[in-house]
Amino acid sequence: MATRGFTRRRPGGEQSDRIPPGQHLVESFPVLTAGPTPRVDTSVWEFAVKVGSKTVKVWNWREFNALPKTTMTSDIHCVTSWTKLDTVWEGVLVEDILADAGLDRPTDFVSAHCYDKYSTNVPLADLLSRKAMVAINFAGKPLARDHGGPARLLVPHLYFWKSAKWVNSLQFTTSDEPGFWERHGYHIYGDPWREQRHSND
């Protein structure tokens, strides 16, 4: 769990307006997980959309890859204080997933669930308007297992714990239900620019 006392200042220069308070710039892509890294083969991978407990649609790997693809270049910000600029992702926008499932806005909240039993909550508004995707490629290559491959949620404008690795479903909920880190003291929303790291930030 991230500790308190983030004291680093944003670096100066022309990129400083892209680095939230308390963050520092990295060139590498650190690997952080809440538990063991699962091995999910694409031959058995599935992704589902649910409304409450009802499964609306399930895609296998071939079917999911047949959905429209979008490339997104984004800065990403980890709650442990690192920021990486200009990361390039390819995947399926959340609105394209919902369109293929025949859904519009069933509820205002979503829980992302993953193969390692991890979960996190995100307001639906933060997944639409081309702001989020289920990513399958990073920097022109299939997403590495350590970084959530074969597929992870990408919500780059929030702290990176919201970009759930090894995602296997999006579940629409009627309330903003806390996920794994949110139940362990992290902020319910997680805006890097407001330093919403912990529940009382």
C-alpha cells in the first residue's frame, strides 16, 4: 500500500504542467501488483459485461479482437508517485464494447473485475467520451503479462490502480461500490491532480 508523506515537487521545464502534484517522472514502466501475477491464456480468456448479477454479453479473445480498435496516447500516474508520459495503447473503447452489447447507460457506476479476483470502481462517466478502453497492446506490442496482459482496463486520467490488470468483466452497479484498494484505505475516486490517494484526501 502506498505510504503517506508524498513530498516530491513537480519538476520544472516544459513538461511540468503534465505532472500532477507529488509525482515524479520515470522513463521505465514499474510493475506493481496486489498479489501474484496470473497466467491467462488467450485460448480460454473471456470478457463479460454485466448489469447487476445478469450477464449481458460475453466475448472470447477472437470475438473481442474483432471489435473496433482505437489507439490512445496518454500520460499515466501511479499512486506510488511515478508518472510516465506519452504511453501508447491500443484496445477497444468502452463505448464500443457497450454498443456491441446493446447497452447505453444502465447505471451510473461500474465495477471492473479481474482474473486475480481484484476489483475497482469507476463512475461510468469516466469510462465514456473516449476516455477509457480495454487495452490489449502497449507500445505496438501485445500487452505483457506483468502489465495486465492479455487485457487490462485503461483509465489514464485517474490514478493507475483504477486501470485494472487482467480485467475480465465490467459490471454495472447502482452505487459506487468500493473495490480492493478502496476497501483498504485508498480514495473512492482517485484524481491525481487533486492528490486523492487516501480515503480522507
